[in-house]
Amino acid sequence: MNNPVVSVLISVRDGASFLRQAVDSLLCQSYREWEFVAIDDGSADATGNILDEYAASDDRIRVFHQENRGLSTSLAEGLGEARGIYVARLDADDVMLPGRLQAQVALLESQPEVVLVGSAAEFLDERGEVRCMYVMPTDSKAVRRALIRYNPFFHSSVMFRTEAASRVGGYDGQLKAGQDYDLWMRLSRIGQVVNLAEPYIQLRIRQGSVTRTHRRDQMRVGLRVQWRAVRNGWYSPFCLRHMWKSLLYLMLPDLAMSLVYRARFRRNKGLVTAN
């Protein structure tokens, strides 16, 4: 096939439970100029067979099987395989809503100064029902103000320019977590980063799906990203005050941290707007 406009990138390990819904949500997109770069990262379940089945019926789907290397390394390698002008992310247990690719391609083509665009998201509970809609800051100034405090993008919602990501070094394959936040911060230095106010992704939230170790790794990477941004002069040293919450969480014992996250999960219902 000719080089596509969009490369949809997924890395999945043992994600057979919801993988078909994720892939089907891509196949149902109105925008058709895409390829699907799917990394099977050492799965022991039916993930590889499911991806191969889709690839056999659609030559836009390219599957790469490998031993388990972790998400960061897999995304770094998958980005290297992308042939599209833009890269869109998707996770194996999430669902693209109709019109997502069309809306994001239209924005990137009409606003060449934008290098990264995400969207609002609907959160699904364990029964697959919408629990809440989460809206992140939208315009570039608001997103940049938020970026020093937290990650204002849902990873599975984003589309970015392939060339821009390559220019800033792409995903850091050495990171255990937080590879998205790290990349967004670097992209924000060479162009505008924005979110669409409309929800174009559904995220499946399972309370037991994120381990305590992974949460701590995310916080540590987040602190490193924020410290580097201030050290490099991208933000005022006064912004270091935003790091206190992550530092406090890292000092909590595992049980206390779990209780905090469970309380936050119960609280998020209806429309949630990030500040």
C-alpha cells in the first residue's frame, strides 16, 4: 500500500479480553488513510492470533511479534516503523469514538504550528458503562500551564506529527513508565500542544489494573520530567512548588496510596474538568 497519512500505534501484552473492540473501533473510523502498527509484546494469551487474523483480512494492518520488552521500548520501536505523517495512539482495552481520526487530522492539517493533539475522554467502568467524561485543558497556553503540574493528555487519545516526535527523540525506551508525559513535555518545546474538548476515546478503568509499583514509577518519572523542565529554563523555578503532591504520595505506604486512588475513582462521576 502507499504510505498512509496516519499510523495508529498499539503495543499490547496479553490484551485479548478487549482487543477486538479496540481494533474494531479503528476499522469503523470514517477516515480511511491509515495503517495499524501493532506490537505483540510477548503475549501468552490469544493476542497474537487475534492481531494476525485482522492482518490477514486488511493489508493496512502490520503486526510485529516479539519477546516481552516493555511498553516504552515497544512504543519506541513501533514509532520507528510508522510510515504515516501522523501517529495516533491506541491501547488494547480502549475504544476510539467515531470521527476521532478525521477530527485530529483536520486540526493538524489546518494548524501547522500544532505538533500534538489529544481529546477529552469517556471513562468506562468494569461493566463497560460510561462512568464519567473527563475534559482536559484545550488551548495551547492552558495545556502548557498544566504540563508542569501533571500530564494533561490521555495517551490513548493523542495524535502527533511523526517528524516532530523524531526530532525530539521519540519515546524514551529506557523508562519504566511515564514515557508519554516525557515525550509531550519535549514536544511542547517545538510547537503547540492542544486538546479537543469533545471526547474521542473511551478508556476502560479497572481499579486493579494499575499496580502500586507502576504508580510510583509514574510519579518518579513525572518528577524527573518536571525537574528537567525547570532546570532547562522551560519553566520558572517557582513551578517546583507543583512537585509537592507527588513527593507526598511517594512517602505514603502502599495501603494509604491505594485508599487515595480508590477514593478518587469513586469520586469521578459525570463531567470532570481538569484545572
